[in-house]
Amino acid sequence: MGEHGLVFPMLAMVFLTITVLGILLRSRIRAVKSGRVDMAYFKVFQGVEPEETAKPARHLSNLFEAPVLFYAGCITAMVVHDTGVAMVAIAWAYVVARVVHAIVHLGRNRIRQRLRAYFSSWVVLLALWIHLGVHVAMA
């Protein structure tokens, strides 16, 4: 796949994060303009936040949790030259799982669907790290 094949799944995750940030900003602006949230709420984030802004806020925060392990795994894979088809496919599978999770969470937010997407992203992340560990162990 080439030494830089893992950059593209990482870029996709960055674009997903930026997209969720945009959704969050739009939802907050709408909530303030409509009077559902007072601007003062955002000074220290105390009080009641409506679901329309809480969901994207929580999702954005989540994109700085588990995906950190994804980015670290991809960068480590590039350093140890584990950039073959299998590793790149695993990385893309992670991106797909996270996109599905975002669509479910920011959409109808059906808990079972969301849990499946979230859990599958963790399974793929574990596969990424196992693949990386095996590669290093066999080098």
C-alpha cells in the first residue's frame, strides 16, 4: 500500500471530527437564536443543555477519546513499516465504524444501533493493535 497509505484513514477521521464540530456549532447557534439556551450557559457550561446541542457536544468529546488510540496505532504502524493492505483495510474499517456511530448518534440515536457501532469500532481498534503487535513481534 505504500508508506503513506494510513494517512488517508487518519485524514478521514480528522474530517469526521471537523464535521461534528460544525454540527455542534450550528446546533448551539440555533439554540441561542431560538432562545432555548441562554448565551450565559456557555461561560461555564452549567445548567440544562438541550439534547440538540448535548448530543453533538458529547460526540465531539468522544472523538478525542478512543480515536487517539487509532491515531497512535496508525502512526506507530508507519514507523515500524506495518503499512500493508491488511493494516490499511483495518484502519478504513475503523473509520467506517466511527462514521456509522456518528450517523446513528447524531441522527435518531437508537441505543442498540449506537452500541453496536461503538462496540464494533472497539473490536476493529483491538484488531489494529493486535495486527501491529504481531508485526512487531515477527520483525
